[in-house]
Amino acid sequence: MKKIAIFGGTFDPIHLAHIKLAETALEELRLEKLVFMPNTISPFKLNAKISLAEHRCKMIELSIQHNPRLEMTRYEIDKHGISYTYDALKELSSIYDAHLYFVLGYDSVVTIDTWYKGTDILKEFSLITAVRPGTDNQLGEQKISEYRTAYGADIHLLHMPPFDCSSSRIRELCKKGQSLAGLVADSVEEYIISNGLYKD
């Protein structure tokens, strides 16, 4: 069966650490492809100010155009409203007719058992996460061990090189009119500037 990873998130904006994680997952797990899935309203960010979906989708497209094994789906964008990961993964596994891996942040691994049908995600899908250098991962390791024992969870840990990059940091730099060199693709920085994103 095909192995495909789904990388869900707000991607506001997508940055080079996202791309590095995606490319590392492709190679280390020998995935056929990895699909970015930008969301509309995360259940965890109901009050957050999020850029228009069209801007976020365009920046993803610009970031992945160099790699044919990286794709984007508008699945959650086109559904509108709140989206739950389990429901999306179930439907996408049928659409792609593949064994799905779900990419998520290391901090999210610790809480996934509290998500809507989170334990079902652990039972039915493989997970991919990355350990950020310099972070205390003792709790994460403990939770991963618990998930493997309790649910037979298939969790893959990628060890990434240090990369001081986050979407919130990029938005702050934009407010100050500072360069995003080395943080986002050049084409993404040009898009942000030309569309006046993250100025307030």
C-alpha cells in the first residue's frame, strides 16, 4: 500500500522549517509523497487572527513548487468551519487509497490523546513528529511510550538540525519591516511584501 503523509496546520505563513521537516520525512520514511493540508479554523485557535486561506494556500504552492513529491490539498479549506483531524484523515485515506502518516508538532504529541477521537488517531494512523533541538523532551518521550503501550501507536521521531524559525517570529519581523531571508522561500517573501501581509 502507498505511504502518504498529511501535514496539517495553519501555515500562516509556511516557512523553511516546515519544508525541511517535510523533505526529511519523505526520505527517512520513504514516503510516496507528503501533502500539506492548511486548515480554516483550528479547534485550538478559535480566537486567533488567521490570514485569508487564499494567501496561505498560495504561499504553500510557492514553497513546494521545487519538489514534485510535495503537494497541497484544499480539503479543510473547502469544507469551511471547524475541522477535526480524525475526520479529515479518515476521508483522505479513502481518497488517496493509502496508509496515512500524520505530521504534527512535538508539543501536539503530548496532548493528542485529548483531541476529538485522538485515541482513534493513535490507533489507526501513523504519526510523524520532530524533536526540536534544545527542548526538554522528557514528557514527550513518556507520552509516546504510553501511546505505544496503550494503543499500539506507530510514532516516528525525526531528529532535525537546529532551525530558529516559527510563523509567529516571521509575522513579528514583517511588522517591523525586517528581512525574512533564510526563513521563508524568496518567492514567499516577495508574495508577503507585494500583498502587504502581516503588517498589523
